[in-house]
Amino acid sequence: MIRVEGIWKAFGSIQAVKDVSFEVSKGEIVGLLGPNGAGKTTTMRIITGFLYADRGQVFVKDINIEERPEIVKREIGYLPEDNPLYEDITPYELLLISGKIYGMDGRRFKERLKTVVDQTGIKEVLTRPIGDLSKGFRQRVGLARALLHDPSILILDEPTSGLDPHQILEIRNLIKELAREKTVLLSTHIMQEVQAVCSSVIIINKGEIVARGTPDELSIIAKGGNLLHVTFKGDEKEIRQKLQSLTFLEDIKFVGKEDEASTFVLRGPENRDIREEIFNFAKDYNFPILEMRREKATLEEVFLRLTGGEA
């Protein structure tokens, strides 16, 4: 759906985006995660056609955004971080203006209005001045406007910024609901946002992509290897001695003992799942496994490690 190929963007002497490339497939919810000033908003503005890259290309449904911006913009619903809304008009009036901009006739507008009002839950505030609405309802109105022309792609820049915990939960649930029909790219500097909503993550720092993958994949990367937390039933010294015969293990750490249970953290090769081998080891030497789990970094640890500790 979205293909970004080697884009660069500078503002004067500041290089905001440096050789950024990635793809977002149909039906994905991809999080663009990075500290403030990392280049997330600039990247999104280039994808939506609000900015042009100095170098590189962006394709939406295999259409070059710079060559056919009018076609690409029909495929994209964009919610910018500042969510500019006219405070002295109502959500209905805002959507009516947007419908005219998109060239909708009366019948089409009524159909889409009903759909987006139901999707975003703004029926109760439809005729109230936008200036009187809470930040949560303003975000919902912004989403309704982004959805009005029925785009196949949603691009959301910091969609929960400035909301209270209850409003954040509502917007996250709404995004997940919308993602059943749309492809979603959202930016955030909040780790919990990615864990709650996204199927994959792109971490950007100082204008460059520093990592990408699922939250689980990035957690393993951040731990610097393949760590397995295992509790065996048996004598600690005997278990350790037998573990040392497993040549594929890069590190063996004894964590603690409780009654007959001895717990170890085992490090295996980075791209190798050692769980089956450890299970067979336990079976061969009659050390029943009481617990076995892969040890992962939290997404916050991933973020801090890959962005040099910036928040």
C-alpha cells in the first residue's frame, strides 16, 4: 500500500530525514516510533503530499505521490498532530465543507456522514461548536474528517497527544476498530501506544530508521541475544554441570533456588530458538521443567537503547 524509497529532507542546515525507506502492507497497523524531533512528522507530511522530499520517492498503491498527487490524496485520510479545526463552526458544518472539497454530491455526503458519525461516535456533538468540545471529541471530529472520503489508508500523527487516560483508551480502541477496514500508519513517542495498537514498529531517531519489526522481535534485539528463563526441578550444581555440556549455549546464569526448583537464564545464538533443545536436554537428564519462557526487553528498554536514551 505504501512504499517509501530513500527519502531525504532538509530544512536549511538541519537534515530532518535521512535515507528513510520502508513499506506498509494492506491491513497493517504500523507505528512510527521516535522521540520528539526524530523526523516522524516530516516523513508523514512527505507521504501525504504536504511536503516534497529533496531526494527519494513515495508510492501509494504503486502511484508516485509527486507525479499524481490528486489521485494519491484520495486514498489517504490524514490526521495531523495539531488537528486544525475551526472552533466557531460545528462538526456537521466542518464535514459539510470537507464533503464539498472532495466533490461529493448530496446523496454521497449523507451516506458518508452517517458512516463516519457512527464510526467515530460524534453524533451527540454534531451540532455543537467545535470550540466547546473536549480534546477527545476534537480528535474524533478530526478522524471523522479524515475518514469522510472513504480512504483506504489512514495516516495519524500523534493521535492521542494531550488526551487524558480515558480519552487515550477510547481513541486507541477506535483506531483498532478502523484498522479492520483500513491500512494505518501512526506516529507516536509513547511506547504503550505501539504495544496497544500496532502490529509492527519502525523506530526512527535523528531522521534515520534505527530498527524495525514486531514489538516481540525488537524486544529480543534489545536484549542483545536469545535469552531463555528456565526453572528445572533438580540440584543446581548437577543441572549447571550438564548445561555446560551444551556447546550452543553462550552464557549460563544461575538466578535462584526455591525448594527443589533451580532457575537459570540461558543465552543462545541470536537467530536460533533453543527451546526445543532445552526441552530435550531436560528430558534426557530427567530434570523436569517447571517453567520456561523467553526473556524480553520491555518496549521502553528497546526505545531507550536504540535512541540513545532519549525520551
